[in-house]
Amino acid sequence: MIFYFSGTGNSLYAARLIAEHNNDRIISISEEMLQEKDCYEYKLEEEESIGFVFPIYAWGPPRMVIDFISRLSVPDADDHYVYSLATCAGNIGNTMKALGKALDNRGIKLQSAFSVVMPNNYNLLGDVDSREVAERKLDLAEEQIRGISKVIEAKQTGVFRIRKGPVPFILTGVINPLFNQHALDASRFYATDACTACGLCQDICPTRNIHVEGKPAWGSNCTQCLACINHCPVRAIEYGKYTLKKGRYVNPRVSG
Ligand SMILES: Cc1cc2nc3c(=O)[nH]c(=O)nc-3n(C[C@H](O)[C@H](O)[C@H](O)COP(=O)(O)O)c2cc1C
Ligand code: SF4
Ligand code: SF4
């Protein structure tokens, strides 16, 4: 069973590749969370693995992933192989330590973890990759994920194939909490006159934070996944002035 979260498709792509290789099933964390349950209990088949696949946000897991894990219940978790794969644009700091702690609190032991560099979707401060760079990253990522799928199939424990970057304790211990406290802000999003009121942004927002009535309006429950701004088919969404001249990115190898 693979639990995944994805804003622009990279993590969904990775989860699908692993699931395909291991004949596994994937479950969307954001869709599960819409049910607003206090406890999410899953009974697994014998021998079934548990995977967590998600993007890195400011050197940590998305808050929704941690919220979901805090309500997760897996009977006999010790009998199952547990791994995680984070997709990122560069490096992940101590994300897997933070994830491991959150899982420990639920009696689930993280046994192996991986990070894979994929195209950047963060266009608020920096910019997305050029199409050529994105394609190259995707080719390399696919090869790596296929290799990782074999490690997962073999249920190898103690494999931590991750790129932490410099000063990981500061990135994850200091910057990530600041990001979660101050940066999850949707108030700067707006739609330009190019908006056709198609409703796509409303439908894909994992927190249902957007309501389209004529034009979209953003609420206060944002994870900064950037699905809305990157997916808009007519490029009508902007974030203050930060994104006016920036590119947009959606993983071209996933649909639906
Ligand atoms: C809010 C935000 C913060 C990000 N922070 C990081 C980061 O700290 N390190 C990194 O390597 N990539 C970072 N990224 C890039 C994404 O992790 C990367 O593009 C990821 O593959 C996107 O996955 P998705 O398509 O499944 O949403 C960030 C992206 C967003 C939207
Ligand atoms: S996805 Fe774009 S065009 Fe469609 S409603 Fe949202 S802003 Fe408007
Ligand atoms: S408002 Fe946009 S950035 Fe925020 S959670 Fe929804 S889709 Fe993601």
C-alpha cells in the first residue's frame, strides 16, 4: 500500500512507477483527508509493504502528510516493510528523520528511505526548470525510481539513499518550522482576466481551498502545493508579482 501526496504530479508519477513494479495499490492522502476522520485505519495483506511518497516543502514533509500520519493506524505494523520516497528539486535536509519520528509515534518503523531529484515546481521565489532540463531530470528520475522499486521489492532495510544537502539540521529544524508558520499563505493568489472559470483549480486543490464563482477565490487552508498556479490551463493564476514572468510546471508523464 502506497500513500502519496502530490501537487504537480512528480510524486504521483513516482508512486505509480513503484506500484506498477511491485503490483501494489496507491492511496491519495489528500483524498483520504477530505473525509476528516479522527483515525485512518488500514488492514494490510500479509507481506504487504507500506510506502509514503511525497514532495519536499522547505526541507520537510508537507504538513498534510504529517497530519495524516498522526491519525494513521496500521494493526501489526511490525510485520510490514515500511519505506518512504521524497521527490525534490535538490535536497531534503533531515526530512526522513522528521518522518521517522512521526511514524514512530504511531508504532510504525521507517526501514528505508530515498530521495529523487525531479523537476522544480516552486515558482514563487525561484523559477521552474526549462523543458529540456525537466525532461533530463525525468529520464534520470525514472531510472532511479526503477532501481529503488527493486530495493523495495526485495524489502531491503537500512537503505537510506537520500540527498540531505548542507546543514540539514538547520534546513529542517529551523527553516521548515518557519515555512509552516509563515509561508502557508494563499492571500497573494489571484486570477487574471484570462480565467475562463473552468473550475479546474477548485477541483484539484488538495485542501479544497479554492471556490470558483465567476473567478476563483482562495481561502486560508493552503499547503502551498502550487497545484493551482501550475495546472491552470490558461495560465491565469499569479501570486502577487512573484510569478508574472515565471514558468509553470506539471509532470508531463502523468495524466488524471
Ligand atoms: C512550497 C514548496 C517548497 C519546496 N521546497 C523544496 C525544498 O526544500 N527542497 C527541494 O529540493 N525542493 C523543494 N521544492 C520542490 C518540490 O519538492 C519538487 O518539485 C517536487 O518534486 C514536487 O512534487 P509534486 O509534483 O509531487 O508536487 C518545493 C516545492 C514547493 C511547492
Ligand atoms: S483553473 Fe484557471 S481558468 Fe480555470 S477557474 Fe482556475 S484560474 Fe480560472
Ligand atoms: S490553494 Fe493552490 S497552493 Fe494552496 S493548497 Fe490549494 S492548490 Fe495548493
